[in-house]
Amino acid sequence: MMHYELEFCFPTHPKIILKAFVSAKDEQGAKSKFEEDYPNLVGCEILSVNVYKSERGK
């Protein structure tokens, strides 16, 4: 299981970029998990999906 950071925006406000964090097996799973965990944001455009590496463990 990997941790993913998704950047997304609302179609009507493309200059405001928001982030969400999910855990999934792969990138497609991360997109599905985003839709499942954040049902109010399903209409948003996902701009990028990146593996998230925490800086806290350093």
C-alpha cells in the first residue's frame, strides 16, 4: 500500500489548486479512493497523482 498526494481543482476555478491524500495500491486505485473518500469532490478535475513521501521521518 502506497500513500498518494492528488492535486485537483474545481472546473469553475482552475487557478485554485487543492490537495488530498489517500492510500492505495496504485495510481488508478488512488483516483478511485479519492472519489470514494471525498464524494463531494467527484466533479473536480484531478491534475496530478504523486507518491507521497513524508518529511517527518527524516
